[in-house]
Amino acid sequence: MSYFISETWLRKKAAEFGKVISSYQIAALMHIYFGTLTLNEIAEKAGLSLDKLYSLRREPRFMFLVDILKKEYSKEFREDLLLNDYLPEEYDILAVDFTILDEMVQMQIKGTLICSTQKPVDEPEKSDDFRLATE
């Protein structure tokens, strides 16, 4: 694996947007990296002025698109981790990919992964330690 999950996802989403992807769509996509990328860097990559990006971020429709894309990406990342086997050295790439993501995207990924890997809690056994704790 010589690519980031996010790079593959970004290419797929760009293809879904069509042959001509707008600055608006690029800016929304780049928000999966918000925190690692500054708003200035996102604006630059999208070919927008910083003022235009600030203006977009005040529009509910734009932020709704950003939220949808973050949710879609976190789902894609989780599914990729759960459904594929990786070599130990590939986990380094996955870790880098994860650390550059927006904090909210990271939390969406971690929360679901933690819940899916935890075993159900069984009834506690009646032991001396349990009785002592409840007395």
C-alpha cells in the first residue's frame, strides 16, 4: 500500500463531482484536514481567497456539505481498517493518514472502532472481591 486512504477517497469524491470540480467542492473536501491545514491553506488549495472561504463557512449549505463529507470519509476509513489486512509497516502509513485528519473526523473513526472491538460486558461473577466491593 503506497497511498493514503484519504488520497484514494479524495480522488473518488472528485470523480463523483464530475470532470470540472469547483473551488467550492475542493474547499469542502479539504476540510477533512482542518486543524492540520489552516483556513488559509485550504483557501489556497481550493483557489479561493481567504475572505471567500470565510464567507462560505458562514453558509449553512456549505457547512452541511463539509459535515456530510467528513462523515462519509470517517465511514470509509473505518471500513477500510476493518475489512482489509495490512502489513505491520503499512500501519505507519495509516497512522500518518489518521493524524493529519480533522479532530472531529478522528473522533468519528475512533468512537466506532472502539465500540466495534469491545466485548459485551457479562454479568460479574460472584467472587469475594465483588462481594467486598458491594458491601
